[in-house]
Amino acid sequence: MMYRYVGMIVLVLMPFLTPIRAQRQPEARSGHALVWHDKLGMVLLVNGDYQSSDTPSKVWGWDGTTWQVVSDDAPPTQSLGAVAYDSKRDILLLHGGSQSADDYNAKTWTWDGKVWAEVEGITPGARDHASMVYDAAHDRVVFFEGQYFPAQKFYTDTWTWDGATWKQAATTGPGVRYHYAMAYDSARQQVLVFGGTTGRADENDLWDWDGMQWTQIDAGTGPSRRSGARMAFDEQDGVMVMFGGRTGRALDDTWLWNGKAWSKFTGSAAPSARSHHAMAYDRVRHKIVLFGGYDRDNLSDTWEWDITAGWVKAN
């Protein structure tokens, strides 16, 4: 009876309320992630620095024309958490992140397209500024470094996920590194990490993970030193595309890595200078998607890139 009574009140009051518009696109944000989802055929947007709440958050999907909510019961939103899509198992994997300077998350979550589940057992622990990607050649999700600010702890480890459990795979490599860019080169079967900061200085070197150890493959011959850059691999043209970042100021340059050398891409248009945005490759439409980021404030624009047209504002 109480439930019915409350429902009647809502019906009576509704004519006097201002109609609420359905949210048509994600909130402006930074520190989020974009990943391609094979089964959904969409680029998914997860997490980000746009709210501080323990309420369930949303996962958004981009179909090339519009954004739409694909999950409205995701775990509480985290900033600078690690997100990857395991294409073999069709699982979205989330780990870590933070909601404030002293509120860090140590949990790992999976999403099968319908149900969210928390992973039990050993995890990489509480940290943000970490990233992870699915390494198809070794059938593992590779998780790299990060930091735990409350204890001023900066990690130098690498973890792998086999679909069921986490395993620490290495404790050495590039050294302390966060605010870096990370992506998987499917043509050359390489997990790449570019730049970032050591806490003392920004870097511009490029590292490759071969499944067992890290190797520096470029000492800094292309893009300038920077942190907060992002990159994604263009499968159709076989190049890694990196955009933006910051080093004292936000940057708006685009660079291509062909497996041997960097080259600067120039076009008639480009997103505004920013850092801590997100990028992912749309495998159906053969375009790299970029969303949001930060430059004096969070951003909410959507851009697409291909090697012929360059950058085009999509939303």
C-alpha cells in the first residue's frame, strides 16, 4: 500500500515538474578510458574524473554517430583506473583508480556485457595512473605500473591477467613511470609504452613488452618529452597514432610510429591541446576515436582520425 501511495504522489506532481531531458552524451571528463568491444561493435567509454560518488556509473558506447548508455550499473566511477577489453573471452576488465587523493581502489571487475562481477584473490592492489591492454599474441592482459599517492609509492612492476587470475610478471623495466601512453600494436604484436613522467622529469622514450620483459626500442627521436599523452593503433594502416599530452602546457600534436621511426602528422584540423584524454580504434569503421581530456577544464568533444582525412570533429 505504501508503494502505491508514493506512486500516486508522483503522478499528481508530474504535471508541475519541468521535463528532464535524457542525457545524450557523456559528461566532460579526463582520466577515462576508451576501448573497442568486438561483440557490441562499439567504442566504449569507461570511468573518468567527472564526479565523486559511490553510486553506480555508466558505460557509454560510440557507434560512429551517437553516444548511448550500454551499462548503467557499472562499479563506482574511478579516475585514472586501468581498463582493457579481452577479445578472446569477450570480457571488459577494470582495475584500480581513485576518487580523491586519499580514496584509492584495489578492486578488479569484469563485465560480460550483462553482469558485473568483482574478481576475488590477489590483484595489483590500490593504485591509479596505471594502464592495461590485451596482448593477443600472448593471450594476456598486461597491466603496467601506476602509483599510490597516500603513501607516495610509485610502482615499477608489470602484471598479467589470464582470464581468471592476476600474476606479477616483472618488477623491472622502464623504471618509475606514470602518466604514460600505452597501446597494443597488433601488426607487430607489441605492447608499447611511451613517455610519461618519473616524478622528476617527463620522458619521450618508447618501450616494448615481449611477454617476459621490457626493451627500449626508441630513446626519444620523435615526440618531445611529455606526460598525459594517449595513443591507439590504426590496424588498417599499420601505424601507432599518438596525440597530445603536456609538458608545462597542453600539446596538440599528432605523431605516427611505423615500427621503426616516428613521423609528425600534419593536417588541416586537430583537437585542441589537451592531456589525459582517451583514444581507441574502431575496427569496423577503421577510425581512431578520441574523447575528452583536460586543458584548464575537462572536455567533452569527440573526434575521429584516419590517415586520409586526418582529424574530423564527430560530436
